Amino acid sequence: MSTKPNGRRVLVSGNWKMNHTHYEAIQVVQKLAALLRAGPLPEGTDLSLHPSFTSLRSVQTALESDSVPIALGAQTCHFQDAGAYTGEVSAEMLAKLSVRYVIVGHSERRALFGETDEVVRLKLDAVLRHGMIPILCVGETLEQREAGAAEETVAKQLTAALEERGREAFASIVVAYEPIWAIGTGRTASAEDAQAMSSMIRGELERLGGEVSRLMLVQYGGSVTPDNAAELLACADVDGLLVGGASLDADKLVTIARSSA
Ligand code: PEP
């Protein structure tokens, strides 16, 4: 039974970033399907897969045709429903593809594509408007951590995205704490640091959203591997994992998702 003692479920999400062509994506999904047929995930654990836009339709079909117990996710979206935004994909388009989770405000989007707190908030609105669940990423840089500003940075990101939001929205948002210095670097936050920051995030969520925020999931992300997943998931306030590099491999992703047992 992997539901946390607090009753929250566990959500493991694989963020493929700009990896896997749609052919490769189908192969990985077939392997994931075989692994999950051979042994289901622990009770109370959910798995989501976030392929690139070009693979979404193929992955959706592969998951649905085989009834694979994996939710479809996307990595970002535009905040407008339609219009002259060359190259962009709207939340409405994702919803029509049966996408359930959309990552919003990933640090790579913030740093490389200029996504401000204001844009992140608009994207969150769009995902909620179309009935999907945003995975809101927050996290500090190494400089901010070393300057003792990790908590303040994350609190500011949470406030910008969530203040003055209706209570019902809080039950439909997942937060991913992703220290930027741990993403793709092989350097994971210690379980103590992950727990301390998740607990602080939980306090902020309660301040912003009240009682309902107790239902919200807080994931940890940053160089998660099959070797460190169990220790991270054992933290009282870590309700799941957002996994980049290791999620490209079906065996590793399933091993990580089984670590909540
Ligand atoms: C991520 O993409 O959100 C991430 C945490 O990547 P990695 O697991 O590769 O550090």
C-alpha cells in the first residue's frame, strides 16, 4: 500500500523533454506496458508520461489501445486557446488528446524560453480552464541556495502562481519542487533537504489555499534514479517524483514508480 500515511496518492511523472522520436516513444510505451502487465504499480501510485508534442498522439493511441495504466502528460502549452502564435500548442488542443497533466513553469522553460511568473500563472489558468492538472514547477538556483534564499525564492514563485486563486483550483494542482542545481546534473538534493523544502511548500500552500491544500501533491524532481527514489519517496511531505533523464528508459521509470512500495 503506497498511499502516504496522510492519505495522499503518489504521482511519478516522466518528463522526456526533447527526446525520443515518435517511433522511439511507441517502443518505450510498449516496453512500459509489458513491464506493468508483468507486475502492476503499488496500490496508490500513479504514473504519467510527458512526451514531446510530436509523440503525444502516438503515445495516446498506444496507451489507450492496450489500456496501459499510465496517464498522458505534456511538457508545456500556450496560455491562449487559439490564435496567431506560430509554433505554439494550446491547452485546448492538449485536452482534446486526452492529456491529463501538463508541466507548467519548468525551470528550463523559465531559463531558456523566458517564461516569467506572469506567463506561468496564465498557463496554469489555461490548463485548469480545460480540465487538466497542472504540475507547477518551482525551485531555486545554486546561487540562491548558497545565499540562503531558497525558501524565499520558492515562496515567491508559489505566491505568484497561486495567490487569489479559488479554493477549488488548489485541489487540482500538483507542485513539483525542483532545485535547479539538481536537474540533469547527477546531484540530487538530500532526502533531508527535499523533505525540508516540501514541508515549507506545504506550509505556503496552506497559507495560500487553506484546508483544501492538504490534498495537494508535492513532487520532488532533480536527478532522481532507481537508486535514490525510495529514500526520497519515504519523506513525509514528498508525494511523488518528477523524473527527467531516468524516465527515458522504461525499466528505470518502472523501478522508480515501484519505489513507493
Ligand atoms: C526534470 O526534467 O524535471 C528533471 C528533474 O530532470 P532530471 O531527472 O534529468 O534531473
